[in-house]
Amino acid sequence: MPLIRITKEFNFEMAHALWNYNGLCKNIHGHSYKLFVTIIGEPINDAGNPHNGMLIDFGELKTLVKDNVINFYDHSLVLFRNSSPELLRSVSEMFEKFHIVDFQPTCENLALDIANRIQNKLPAALKLQTIRLNETATAYAEWHAADNLD
């Protein structure tokens, strides 16, 4: 059976600051992110299955990504654990939704984290192919399964 890829687009708003960075992004600022999730697999070939001809219902993929990525990141502030103790202390006083993470919250590292959040949640017959995370209209990071073979 031939393989096919499908992609679903998502949007979320998130703020971050880059610890120890020597430019403007060291300050707390936000982005309107666009996330593209591409999966690969064989379409279901079973006339009795209501999902016949699909890899996965787009609604199921939407729920999976919303539950594991969008609900976590949307309208939150994300900071690296190594940020200044003063900043980290003040965050809980100033913001309701924030995450202190074990990585510098760059577009590249966020794409890696998103891939990790999704790939083991897919049905066994499907594989995560690509994550594309647009941080701005003209800048994005991509994660490709083929580049990350063990």
C-alpha cells in the first residue's frame, strides 16, 4: 500500500525570553506561532471502517495536538530554568500561566519539544513526519523524522 502524508495547521500565542542572549530576545516578548504537523502512513483500506481511505480523522489529529501541545503552550510564558532567580520568582506573582522548562525556549527547541510531545501519542500505524513551527511570518524551525533516526 502506498504511503501518504497529511498536514494539519494550528495557531497559538506564547511569550518567552531567552536566557543569557545578547539581543532583544533576552526580554519577555510574544509571538503568534503557526504549527504544522505532518504525519505519514498507509490509508485505512477497509470498506467497513468509517475512516476508510484516511490515515486518521483530522478531528482526531486536532484533538491529539490540542491536548498535548496547544493547551500547554497557548497564552503562556515560557522561560528556561537557568534564567535569573529573581525573574523566576517574580513570574508566579505576575503571570497565571507559565512554564519553567529545561531548555532554552528558542523556536528550534520548541519544535523539538513539540515533536516529543506528539510522536508517541499517534496510533501505532502512523509516524510523525515533520513539525514546522513558524515563530514569525518569515522565520520557522523544522523537525524531520528522517533527520532523527536512532
